[in-house]
Amino acid sequence: MDNFTINFNEMLHNLRTYFLSIGQTPIRLITFILDLTIVIFLIYQFIKYAKNTRLWQLIKGIIFVIVVAILSDLLQFKILNFMITAFVPYGVIALIIMFAPELRKMLEQLGTNKLTRLFGIDKDIYSKTKENIYRIVIAATELSKQKIGALIVIERDIQINDIVEAGIKLDADISPQLLVNIFTPNTPLHDGAVVISDNKIAAAACILPLSDDKNISKELGTRHRAAIGISKEADSIAIVVSEETGKISLAKDGTLIVDLKEEALRNILIKNVLVKKYGNEAPKKIPRFVKNKKTKIRYKWDVLNITSLLK
């Protein structure tokens, strides 16, 4: 029962001694700053991960137990303090066993942040972004086959938090099934746009600004105008699937590229989302978008614009 008091007092004494010694030499001050930065970073990453798992409730419970233990020691509630401190070692072992999957997953995800990427420790973010591009392309292709209207906005460097806030927040993993289900007619979220941010489906049913460009063809519908509008206001890329024709279009920097095939869409997204952000080499082979001269003449403008995007 006295062990807790001795350890607690020793911890306070050691901290006091450490802080007093910081200002003695510049090296100790630099070491302290680095030490504090690492600790804050680790705590932030832990809390960021734990808030979306069962660990968050566990953390609140642990904090409560620690506070009660400290108060019971200060107020000399010896029986309560003895009960808490006696079961702490066994409780730690039990918690490690109970939450082993969550702890393992947290340690795995700790290496996927930008800090570790700067040192070249791994390339998980790059791989995940590439996989999600493929998922988006699969979803767009399936929506095109079924002639289901859709509008998918991929956020890049400029954040569009105001649009996300106005929609229905999801914060869901990207999957073709979920994207197709969102835009299926007569479902609650099928109206509006889906916003992809940080490899997540951030929100659905988002309202986008319409382009007021008078040069836009009157044949284009609301989705296409909204796609052009968001690509002008931000650096986002917008993918549109026409519910009338099933054709896939892409808006970038106020330019609309129409009637894209699966391979063309995938290469454009890899070039302008993945390669631009991470600096890897773009695919050298430009796919053939046309199969005969008649089609090539009809869509000559589109092919030229696609080629320019891939250069």
C-alpha cells in the first residue's frame, strides 16, 4: 500500500530534477525538445487511432482509474488505494490480452503516417491511394454500365471542407460496392456528390457550385456543370457518369473530358492524383482510346485533351 505512494513521490521528484537540469546546457534543451516532440506525436497518433475503436472507451476507463488512485492516495483512502494498486499489474496483463488485435493494428498503422514516409520507411500511403483509384474506376465503370448518374469529387491539395460539412459525413473506406450503392436511385444519398478525401469517402449528398461559364454546351446536365465548377474553384478532380448515356466524363481545372473508357480514366487519375502528389513516374504507355477512324474524327478533341493530361 505504501509502494504506490513511494513510486508516485519518486516520479514527481525525478520530473522536478529533470526540468531543473534542462537549462544547464544547450544539448539538454535540444534533447528535451526532441523528446517532447516524439512523445506528443506518439500520443496524438494513439488518440487519433483509438477514437475510432474500442480502445477509446478503455482509455477513458484507465484515466478514471488513475485519477481515483491518485486521489485515494492523497486523501488517505487506504483501503480503496490498496484495492486499486493491488489489481493494476493483473489488469495490465488482462488488457493486453483482451485488446491484442486493436493494439497490433494500431502499431501497424503507426507506420503509415507522413513522418515515416519522409524517411522512406514504407510506401503504404502510396499503395493505398493507388488501390483506391482502382476502386473508384471500377465503381465508375459499373455505374456507367447500369446508366446510373454519379458525381465523385477527389480532393487534392486544396481542401473543400465547407462542401464536406454541408453533406452527410461518412468517413468510410472506399469500395466499389459502397460507391455504387450510394448512387443507386431512390436511396437516401443518391442526390448530390460524393467527396473523396484522405483515402476516405468523406461525405455524400454534397452540393457543389455550378459553373456559370456560358461557353459550356447546353447539352450538359447539372452534374457536368457542377463538376466543372468544383474543378475551377479548387484543384479537385470530378468524375461524372451520365444517367442518360452512361458515358464517363472527368473535370480538371475547368476542363471537361468526355466519353472516357476505363483504362483512360485510370491513367488520368494515376497521373493527376497519385503521381502528382508522390512524384513517381507516370505510365509511359498511353492507351488507345479509339478503334477506328470514324470514332477518332468524332472525338478528336477529347483524345487530344486526354493525351495532354498524361504528358
